[in-house]
Amino acid sequence: MFRPEGLFRRAIPSGAELVAQARLGGRVGFAVADAVTGEMLEVFHPLHAMPPASVAKAITCAYGLDRLGPGYRFRTQLVADGTMADGRLDGDLWLVGSGDPVFDTDALAAMASDLRTLGVREVTGRLLLADGALPQIFQIDPDQPEHVGYNPAISGLNLNYNRVHFQWARQSGDYQVSMDARSESLRPAVQIARMQIEDRAAPVYTYAQVEGRDQWTVARGALGDEGARWLPVRRPAAYVAEVFETLARSNGLTFQSVELAEEAPDSATVLVEHVSAPLEDILRDMMRWSTNLTAEVIGLMSTQAGGVRPDDLHASAAEMSNWMHETLGARQAQFVDHSGLSDQNRVRAQDMVRALVHAGPNGLLRRLMRDIPMRDSLGNLVEDHFVEVVAKTGTLNFVSSLAGYARTRTGKDLAFAIFCGDVERRAALSVDERERPDGGRDYSARARMLQQKLIDRWAMMYG
């Protein structure tokens, strides 16, 4: 039977129909373009600025690649301010940070071991920690619950994503708890963060700074028999100091005292240096695991590379906004951080797509994004789907975003951005509701299904 050309396209639900069927509430905005030519193919509320959540990290990637370059490496150093003779440093030893966001206990232990391998057996002076490479920032977003590990402090010296590992187990009717700076192979205990169990129903956690330490309490009734979680560290340099002192002691080194400072003297001699992986690799992991600390450090370093020394995240994010304005003409983009953790960030779907087109369908940004598995209408994974998608996801309570590239079997490259957000519903949450709000999981599931259906539609219509 003869079928009119384009009949199958007329049977495909429109983007507006798919949005209506999702019944998300709030607002949805999307845009899709030819990733090569930049021609806009379909839009829906494309000029309404919305919270991008972690999709903001894609902009931070582009910002970092532009300002720092894909080969940029962080360098953490042990330097001597004094004279060396017969294994004795007559003076001070400095641990100098460069802001490395992926520096961990294993790397710190290797530096302590390398110091011993060099023949350093004694330090007569102090251990001084220089953390002035970045401003001291207490937390990324003050509106997040205090205990979530994805909202740590930021410093020129960072360790284990500035998180401490809290573990508990019931023994003989009471609990044994530990706080440590664990990595792949080590678990040094710490005192900079302490935990006390209290007999109460709520809140689950409380936090206070007591005599320079992170003092936590936890509700006994929330623990169960055993478990573990990561808690944020609020004094990263002091955390590094304690862990390094422990590791140095295991290598036979002790210090007169341990102190924090901003920068080492220019005359100091480099003894040991830890060099990070290149920025390209760090960004790839950031995009895969959506690590907020990494995004904030890269954003701050990129701003400083542009000649501005920001005092806080808002000032640095404003510079990234200006960069996006100047580079793409996206004058409605407004960032208050580099990770997307705050719901005060705003980006229009059309501007996000322009950024993706500018980066190019075969550019480095695309290669840093992760594969997005495609599913059918029942949510089942489709192994050999007719479109390949690489993108960055973003999720906050009642906010779900997806932006990236779709490649059809015909080789057509599309750049897209889909922003879903019920900002009023999110704003109504109490602090206690923010970690697992009622209806939050259902909202995210329906938003993800909408995103998949929209990509299917675009691949069939334009691919």
C-alpha cells in the first residue's frame, strides 16, 4: 500500500506532547541543533533560564580547557627551608599545595616514603603547610544538609575529596566508631574529625567546630547494626597536616610543631614533588563521577589563570559567566558555583546548545562525556539502539538535566540540552527533607524517561 512520504514522522508525538505526558510540574525547556552547522532544529521554552545542576560541569570543562589547557598538571611539593647535611634538615619542612582536587592518602604516603628514600632522617624544625594556592571556602553550597560528603570545603591543600570516612558497628550492645582518611590501601585514623553518638530521634547528624576540630554527633536510632558513609571535611589543610604527620612518623620523621601558612619562601628547595594526571584525565573522571570538589577547583584555577584572584566561589563563577558571555554571547547564563550544586545557577537550553556546538561534535568536550544508555518505553536497556548518546547528567531535588551529543546511525550529529525543574517544589523543602524528599525519586525517573523519549524523537525526525 502506498504511504505518503513523512507519514511516520507525523505519527511521532511532538516535543510538547511528550512534555505534557511526563506530568512533571514546574517547567521544561529544551533545544536541539545540528551539531555541525548550529542550525536550531527544535525548541521548547529555550530562552527560560533554569538550574542546570551538574550539567554546569560541562561548561566548567570548557572553561578549564580554554584557560588551563588539557595538559595542565597540579604539583604538590615537599620543600626544605634550611640546610641539609647527613640526612638532617636543620630547618623547616613545607608541604606546599597547588589545589590538586584528586590528591589522596596514597599520594601523600608516597611523598612521605620518597622523603625517606632521599635520605632525610631528621627535621629539627616545624612542618608547615602552605594552602594559599586557592581561597579558603567552608562549603560549596550553604543550602545543602551539613553532613553530605558532596558538599565539602575547598583549600589549596585537598585530600580524599575533602571527606572523612565514618564507620560504625554494634558490639556488645554499644557502638564502635572510627573516623579515618582511607584510600585504596591505607586507613590512617584522624582526630581532626570526631563523632559522638547521642540518644535522640532527630536530627540524624549535627555539626560544630570545637577547638579547631570537626565535631559530629549522630542519632543512635539511625545507625542500625553497622554501616559507613563519607562526611565532609571543613578544615582541609589541618586534615592533610594530621594525616601527613602520621605518615611521616611511620617513616621515622617527627617535627617540632605543625603549623598552617599561606606560602613557602622562594628560597626553599624542592625535595619531593607529586605530579597529578593531566587535566584532560581529571576532567574525564569528573564528568563520569560528577565530583563537585574537582569542578570547583578547576573553576577557581581557571579564573586565576585569567588574571583574577577570587575571594569566593561566587566571584569565580561570575568570571565563568563572563567568559561564557564573551565566548558564546550567552548573556543570560549566571553561575554562582562551578559544579552546579546550587539551585541558583541559571542557563538557557538554547545557550547550552550553543556551547556544545561551539565545542564541536568531535571535540575534546564530547570525548570527556560519558555514554548514556538508551532504554525503551518500559525502561528496559536497549543494547543496539539507533542513536548513540554521550552527555552530562544533572540531578538536584526536583531538577533533572541532560545535555550532550546524539549521533544517529546515518552519522547525523545533534547537540541538545534538556532542563527539567520544579523550582517552587524544591524551594518548599525543609532542611531535613533535602536529602531524600518524598516524590523526588519519582520526579527524577519521569524526567529521565522524558529525556530519552525526546532524544528518540529527534533521532527519528532529524537523523
